[in-house]
Amino acid sequence: MSAMLTVGALATPVAHGAWFESLVPQGETYTVREIDRDLAFVIDGFIYDARSSCFLAVGDRVVFFEGRHGIDYRATIYDLDSRERCELLLRRRLS
């Protein structure tokens, strides 16, 4: 019985993540391409500065929870891989 409860508890975050990902429209996910010491990130062609620690990793898939990619100065992203939110400021387009 105890083992069943443990397995069920471990499966819940995975199920929640899959459920959330199914709500994200196709083409609305972005990829972290480069990281500079958890201070700045390149996300699909734009440089963003962290407003707080984000703990993103290269290759993480993110969605813009608040703000629009490459348009809005302030944005909040949700990391689909670590299931964490991060607040960012748009610096500029990567040249």
C-alpha cells in the first residue's frame, strides 16, 4: 500500500506537466539557446536579462506566461522542463 502511494505521489507532477503542455498552442514554445551566469539568456534570437534567479538550462523549453516573446519589455516565462517561473526583461534582438 505504501509503495502505491509513493508511486502515485511521484506521478502527479509528471501528469500535471503533461496536462499543462497540452494547453500550450503549437508554435508557442521557445528554446533557451545560451546562458550567461543565470543573469542573461538568449531565447530564440532575443537577449533577456533576469529580474531574479531563473535556473534555466540550455535547451529548456519555455512559454511566455506574461508578455510576448521579442515584443514586451517585461515578461514572465514558464520553464516546461523544470516547471518554474522566471521574470525577465527584454534587452534586444540578437544580431
